[in-house]
Amino acid sequence: MSSSKIDSSLHQTQKPDWIKVRLPSNPVFFSTKALISDLRLHTVCESAQCPNRWECWSGGTATFMIAGDRCTRACGFCAVDTAKPLPLEEDEPERVAKAIARMKLKHVVITAVARDDLKDGGALHFAKTIQAIREIDSTIVIEILTPDFNGKKDSLQTVINARPDVFNHNLETIERLTPLVRSRAKYRLSLTFLKKAHQLSKIAGMRMSTKSGLMLGLGEEESEIFQAMDDLLEAQVTVLTLGQYLRPTAKHLPVVEYIRPEIFDFYGEVARRKGFHYVASGPLVRSSYHASDFNPHVIGKS
């Protein structure tokens, strides 16, 4: 099977049926929303307009976004606001830990906006959040999704020293489209950043998994997707997510095509054959969607 067999009906502007999601009815959704509001926390679920937030919140899970909800970058795909950030909230790590304890989570995902205004890019804030979570429960699997910290090794070292279980940094798209899709970020810098994270974890004697993700439907070619997979593998990435790009507003990049579910299945199988330890591939897959399905202590030790 090859994606070259996709019919022309995929090149459309109207969302196909496989993209549509149902609105929530589960009371757990509303209790999760109330908890997040009560503790004055941000989630990438809301800020990035994730299509899975109804399902995840109904299951009592959420991806916490630390360091505020104002990003210093203006990526063409992202719904998070670009504005001058507010000062970091010193008690935010503890508030995140409290939410996790109340939700009785065993696998948590922590991400953040890009904070280019900070010398360390917010790395210490990540480390403090990881530490606060460890203090409430040392057995929780902690997955972090970080910006590139402008490639600063000291910032990366700060985060690795906090010993996360899964280190995620998204490549987002293929090399050719990176200047169009990602503000300030560079394709090769992201690959170097991921590889260095793996190397630093090995030096520290950790069994940390590295993870990355791609959005499809922005105009990439099949060969370019496969090349990105190879580049990620060379960077020692072992966990991969592939999902459909969805346009947040008319001001963002347009969707070039909607990829059919069976093509996502095909890409997922190719990725597994290439050597990724775990792959999530589907139209509604996002970086943290069903993140707990991957257990770094069981699968993909390297």
C-alpha cells in the first residue's frame, strides 16, 4: 500500500467525517475542567484547541502547560497566543502536583510555551515541576514536551538532571516546510536537541525514552515523511506520533489535505518497520493523546 493511491477527494477544505468529534456528556469532563480552573492552571488541551480534550478530560487526564499561556513565538500552526509573557508563578509547580494528586494520575504530561524571554528558556521551571510531582509520588511516569530552549545545552542539562521518564520535543513537520510552519525553530537544531537529550540521559545512567511528533496535511510528500522518520531515528528518537494538522483559525496555515485513516495506519506500520519502539498514528493523534499507552519502563528500553 502507498499513500500515492490516495484519491483526490482528500484535497478539500471541509473536514471529513473521521475528523469530527462528539461533545462531552461525561461528568468527569466537567469535574476535571473545574479542578484545573480551581488551581489556576493552564492546559495545552484548551490553549492549542486539541480535538481530543473532550475524550481526555472525560477520562480524567490532561496535559498541563506551565510557564503561562503566552508564547514568544508565532508558529503558523499553533493556536496558543503570541504575546509578551507574564512573570513565572513560583507556586505553579506545586499547583500542578496537587492537581495530579487529586486526579490520581500515574502518567502525566507537562509541556510549556516557548519562553525566549528567559535566559534558560524556562528549563528550571520544568525541573521544579518534575521535582514537585516526584515529591507527591515517586512512581508517576513523567513525560515532558519542551520547546528547543534555543539549543542551549545548559538548559537541556537542567531538565535532564530532573530525570523525566519521557523527553518529547516535536519536529512538527518535514524539513522543507519548517521555515513556513515553525517560528524561529530549525529542523536540524531540533534533531540535534533530541539527540543531545538522549546522550545526556545515557551519561546520567537514565533509561529515558525520547519522543517526537509530526503533523501531516501541510503539503508534505511521502518521501519527505519517510526521510523525517529516518532523521528522527538517527537522532535516537524511539517514540513517534503522527497526526492530522487542523487549522485553528483563518489566520493560521491552511490544511492542504486531509489524510485518510488507512494512510495513517500505513505510515504507522512503516515507522514500526523502520525501528521505532512505539508509534501512535491517526487523524486525531496528538503528542500527548493516550500518552499512557506507552510505558517507558516496559517498552522500548534502550
